[in-house]
Amino acid sequence: MMNLLKSLVAGLIGSLAFEPFAIWAFAIISLGLWYQLISKQHFKQRLQTSYSFGLGVLLPTQMWTGIYVGNLPWLILCVAQACFFMIPAIFVGKAKKFNQIAFICSYVIMELTLRTLPFTGFGWSRLAFSQVDSPLSSIYPLLGVAAVGVFLAWVATVRNLKTFLYPALIILCASFIPTPVSIDGSVRIALVQGGVVNLGLDFNDKPKEVFLRHLNQTQNSILPNQVDLIVWPENAVDVDILKNKDVMQAITDLSLKLKTPIMIGGVTNSPNPRNQSMLFEPNLKQVYTKRYLTPFGEYLPLRTLAEKLSPYAKQINDFDAGSNSVVFRIDNNEFRTLICYELLDDRFSVENDKDFLLIQTNNATFGDTVQLDQQLNIGQVRAAESARNIGYVSTTGTTSFINRDGKIEAQLEKFSPGTLVSEINISSGSTYAQRYGWLVEPLAIIALLVLLMVRRRGSQ
């Protein structure tokens, strides 16, 4: 029982690496405590200890998922995902050889399962997302998020100062390796945070209210030819733009009046809902449909079970996912956008190789919770990983400009309407992480298989 309590506390320490605390060193401390516990235990004890550790990390970090659908779905999510934390317990143990290597590789595999299983996965609580302000941030553009997980586990399992020097020297050297991404000019962008009437699932209860807020905010804050692109957040148009021709005409007229392209976010129905980004210049020019949908927001995992457990579950409609990537073009510039939850998917980071990146999100559906800050933090990681400037725009906050190092350069206050204008860099090329980062997880699997064969031969 004492070991279960220790592992739970270790997991809770790990949760402090995420917002609102964001103490990056706690990720290393918690992994070190976890490793020390399971490396001295028998199999059954290791499984129990690891499961308890997983609950400690997940329960506080993902508490926001139940704010509008009830606590039971939140508990089910965390209880289910904690099972993945038992993966290292299978390979690390008392009197086993190469425990450190086994822990590092199995930890990477554990984070892989978090982001991919079940369904589309839910990798929100990967400790590798918590290091954007730590020395480990130099690894993001070099080998990506999965490699940061490698170094987290490596540093957490060192036994003395001598063995600590190996990862420390690599991390130090990584900070001096120049990125192959070059800066080729700049573009001036306006991010519009129009706000909503109500926080929660009923943020768009009054038709066109959210749209009018963003329309008025844009009209009152931006002059003709002041910027090269105006960006509205996800769900800024809160009615089906294809069925409300007056709304489409109003956006066209606004683009024409300001002599500026406008990127908007909205939901269309054909017949099921689709979450889309649309570029007007001044007429509707390009459309992107969100491909990676938000569990508990745009689709409900285990819907039948969830509807029996929570009366709020039926309020969530399942969306149709898009299938194609879209490169948007304005003048001589090309860019992509990610819609909200898509920034969680490592696969999309490879695509972030255009001039700059936008992230459009509607955080009103998660109210005044830590979700807003945690998601922005993941956006910072994607900026560092791709060495790209990011315009991060939300209906309610926190609308920000993020530089290529993952640092916040400018930001609006939460829940207050406003317009954020900035000149951001145009970049070209791909980081090493975008080219080779995908290899980290397969190599971890291969290394673990080789280790198992070595152990088996050694026991014969």
C-alpha cells in the first residue's frame, strides 16, 4: 500500500510539469521516482505501482475534460489511459539487465500508445510536451517530441554525476546545432479574438452572435491594407456559412473593404457537421476540413456507454473528419492551419513546412479551465519543433504570437475581445525533427526487442 501511495504522489508531482504550474523539472523528478520504485519490485507490484503513477499524472492534468459532460467520462478516460503506464512495468524489474535502456524505450512506446490508442488516441498528457522552457527544448527541432521523451527518461534514470554528463552534453551540444530552416522575410498578421456570450457547450446558443462579435471587432480595429492577413478563430462563424448567404456576403464585403484576405473558422453541415477553415480573398477561395477530431468535443468515444453514464453526453454531436491537407496561399506566401486538437498529432508536424503556421481554436467549449493554457503550451512545442512562427487565435483566449523558439512574443488577455497585430517571420525548409523525428518511435521498439533477445540469451 505504501508503494502505491508513493507512486501516486510521484505521478502527482509529474502533473505539476503541466499548466497551471508548468514546473518542467518535476517531469524528470517524477519519472525518476517511478523508475526507482519499479526497478526494485516484482511483476505484480510493478503493474500496480505504474498504474497508480499513471492516475497521478492523468487525473489532475485532464480534469477539464469533464467540465461540461460530467465527471464520469473524465474518470473513465483517466482510468483507461492509466493502463498504458503499465508498459514500462513489463520490461523493467528487479534483478533485470539493462533496466535503464528498457525504461527509456518502453517510456517512448507508452507515450506512443497514449497518442494513438484507443480510437485516435489522446496524447494530451505526454510529459514530453512539458519541456518547452527547459534545456530539453533544444531537442524539439532536432528530433521532435518523442526524442524529448527519450531524454526525459534518460536523465530521470541516471545513477550518478558521471552518467548524467552523457545526456547533459548531448542536450548542450543540441542547443548549438543550427536549424536548416531559414528566414526569408516577414508577413503582417492580425489575430481577432471576438469573444463569446457564454462559456461552455452552449457558447453559440444565440445564432450569429459569435460571428457578429468577430465581425465588429475586425471592423473596429483594422484599417484597409494595414495587414496582409486577418485570422478569425475556430467557430468564429457560429452558423452554417453555406446556408446563411448573408453571413458569407458580410465576410466578402469586409475583405473587400479592408483589401485584405480573411481566414475564418466555422462549422458546415453536409449532412453531418464539419469543422472548417475558409479563406476569403474577397470571395471564398480555399477550404480546409479538420482531420483529427477532438474526443469529448467533436466526437464521443464509447458513446453508448457515455450516454448511459452522463446526461450531458447527448449534447455532443459527432463530426465528419476531413481527409486532405490544404496549403493556403496569399500573394506569394503559403501557409497551413491546424484546428484546435490537431496540434496534438505528431504526424501533422511534418506538414508544417510552409512560410508560417496558424492554429485556430475555440476554447469556449472548455470554459475557464487550465485547458486553455495547456493547449497553448502544446502550440509552443509545435513552433519549436518546426522552427516556425505561429499565429495562435482563440475565441476566448489565449490568442498569441509564438516565435520559432516556442516563446510567446505577444498575447491578448483571456476572455476579453481584442485584436493582436504583429509582423512574423516567413521561414523555408524543414527541421531535422520534421525529416527524421518519425524514426525515434520505431527505433525504440527495435531497441526494446533487441534487449529482450539479449536478456533471453543471457538467461539460457
